[in-house]
Amino acid sequence: MKMNGNQSYDEFIKGIWRDNPVFVQVLGMCPMLAVTNSAINAIAMGGATFFVLVGSSFLVSSFRNWIPKQVRISCFIIIIATFVTVADYTLLALVPKVHKELGAFIPLIVANCMILGRQEAFSSRYPVRLAVLDAMGMASGFLIALLSLGAIRELLGDGALFGVNLFGANFEPWVIMILPPGGFLTLGVILLFFNWFKLKKDEFLAEVAEAERSGS
Amino acid sequence: MDNLPWIFISALLVNNFVLTYFLGLCPFLGVSSSLETSARLGLATTFVMLVTAVCAWVLNTYVLVHAPYLRLICFIVVIASTVQFIEMLIKKLSPALFRAMGIFLPLITTNCAILGLAIFATNRGYGFLEGIVYALGAGIGFTLALVLLAGLREESELSDIPKLIKGTAMNLIIAGILSMAFMGFAGLFSST
């Protein structure tokens, strides 16, 4: 049982850092860049994706023995599309203002390759509990990525965070950051940081291995 | 009728699907390593977009008036199966064209630019002809962005770039600069 607990924890945590869907696997880019011009939009998008991913992972995993292999992709897509429709109408009812800003990008969650990828790679093969944990981890990782990008862009482009002005009237906003090019540039720089981190880690591990070899 | 050229230019340059709406980024970053592949993918995407525009119009006019909440599911299922059907048809009728488009046809079905096109066209209430012109503009715009990035990436293969920046990070920064260049086209429409 001990090992089982560890495995569950691992399935959850890997989506947040080691296999982060955005920063490491570079999936789900379209919603990622399109809606992250403010932190609040990022949260709405991340929340909707969280709901869709966890819901469809649960269903796909529950039905995994009944879905025929040949038509599995279509089945996944229909399940995902159902959840997206629910999320779309829920957001419309609860927060019409945010829904209006996100516009066509809520229905476009269907085409988020990360969601379909998780169904194909994980949920259709593992029991419900692990599938839901994996989905929650991946969705949290996605949410964190969206939020960090949205916060950076809103901070630089608007001088505000969640609509609250932080720098006072003298701040000259860096408008390009909330326009489309800013999305590409910010994500590029973040990926650069991740590359650098990985390179340093590899160098460090190589040094440790070297030291161990010369020591023994 | 006079707004047709504007719809075309708008979808092609001002509101370029890739560089302004961030649609279809997966193939944009994934496949754009060589010029020839990019051009073929662009051709296939434009073709699928045209088919999608027709499908979306038919669905909107005859089926979805009674059940708008089924829009998303209908769109995705109909588009996916139509593309599959057309793939088989092209394979039978014109093997040369099929070879040119190759494996890209099925992959394109899950490209968000396709679904995005259908949804945008619906939201703006485009008619049959407007939808087709919009699809043509969007498809050529997609090809343009893809070919531009592929050209820049091929050039960058020959230059001495730090190992750290190579890969997706560099592509994103190139895309950012391209996107800035495309922002210049916004001046084409002073009134809208």
C-alpha cells in the first residue's frame, strides 16, 4: 500500500513540474498564448481546462474497457466536446464578462492537444483513480503555466495585476506585452529559462558522476 | 458583396490566424523545419479550411438553428468525418495530389485553426460566399506564416547559435518578431 500511495503522489506531481504540459512538453499552446493577456482571463481558461480534463479523464477511464480501439479517438473527442459545451454555458451563466473576453477560445478547448493527448496516453490505459490524479496534476501544471504567463504579461503591459494598478500613474505600460507578439516573446523567454535550468542540472549531475568515479 | 476583398485581406494579413489569433500553433512550431513540408502542409490546410467553411455553413443553416448547444459536437464530428472521407476520395481520384498532401490531411483535423475558422465564421454570421472567401484568406495566411517561419529556421541552421537558445525557445522568439511585423498591417483598416 505504501508504494501505491507513492505512485499516486507521483502521478499528480509530475504534471506540475517534471512533465509540465506547457513548459516541458510544449502542448496546448494555442489557448495558452491567446488568452493570457491578463491574469483573470488566465484563471478562467485554466479553470475551464481543469474541469474538462478531469471530467473527460474520469469518463474515458471508466469506459476504457468498452470503447472499441478503432474508434477511440472519435469517442474521446465526443466526450471532451460534451464537457467543453458544459463549461462554455456555465461560464456564460456565471461570468458573462470573462466569457465575452475569452470568446471563441472556450469552444476551442476541444482542440487543445494536451487534453486529447492525456486521454490517449494515460486515461485509456489506467484505472479511474490514477487517471483522475494524472489529469488533476496535468491541469494544475497547465493552470500554473497560464497564470504565470498571464501575470507577467499583465504586469508589464498594463502595470496591474488582477485589474489592480500596482505602479501608480507614472508607470509607462509596455503595451506590446499584452498584444500578440508579447505572448510569443514571454513564452520564449520562459522556455529559455527552463532550458538553462535543465542544462545546469545536467552539468551538475555529470559533475557528481565524475566525482564519484574519480573518488571510488 | 463589396466587403469580400476586405474579408480576404483581413483574414490573410491583419488578423492572421497564426500570428494574431494564435491558432494552429502546434503545426506552426512542429512542422516548420523545412520549406517544402511547410508549403505542403499549408496547401492541405487551406483545402481543409475550404471544406470546413462549406460544412459549417450547411450545418448552421439547416441543422443547428434548432439546437445551438450541439454546435461544438456537431462541428467537430462532421469536420473530422468529412476530412476523412475526402482523404479517401483524393487517394482514389488523384494519387499525385494525395502524395503532395500526404500524412498531413488526417493530422489537420485536430488543428485548432480549423475549428476556430468554423466558430469565427459562425459568430460573425458569414454567408456561404463570405465563408469561402474567409476560409481562403485564413488558409493562405496560415501558409504564409508557416513558410516565413520555415525560411527563417532553415537560415538559422547555418548560423552559429548558442545551444541554450536552440529549439522551441528560438522559434517562439522568431514568431514574436514576425507577429510584430504583422501588426503593421493593422494600419490597413483605419476606420474599422
